[in-house]
Amino acid sequence: MPRISRDKILLLRKALNMSQREFAQFLGVKREVVVRWEESDIKHRMALAPQYRNADSKIKRLRKNLDMSQKEFAARLNVERETVARWESGAKFPFRLWYS
């Protein structure tokens, strides 16, 4: 499994303006796991395989919970609106946000 850059995890969480608890809940892991990811360099690997199955609906639900349009959400993450649309349709997964 590819290794995760601690900076990528931290940047994503902060770009979404989420606490460690909120981010962990979104990913379906315990808060302590997010803490370990952010505190470690690249020692820990992300074990999200089961969560990939519903990533599209989770991303869309998160965006709607934040009351953001695809365009606003994309701007917050520094990607194109079409990229968010692809994530939400399940056509693509945002690996680059997590994997270095």
C-alpha cells in the first residue's frame, strides 16, 4: 500500500476546516489514528480499503454538510470543479490528496 505523507493528511484536514475528530469520523477511523498519522512522518500506512467503497457519497455528503457548491469545495481544495464532480460520481478517487 502506498505511504501517506503526514503533510498531505494535515493539509487536507485543514483545507476542509475539520477537527481531528471530524476528519476521523468522515474517514471512518478513530481520532487517535488521525493523531498518529499527523504526528508520524511516514511510518504509518493508511488502511482505508473498506472506506474506498463509499468515498463518492462521503465526499458529496461532506461538501453538502459544509453547505458548499462543487465550485466552492474545489476552490477550498485547490482543484477544478470538474475534479470534485468526478469524485462525487465515483469516476475518480482523490488519491493525490492523500498519497505522496
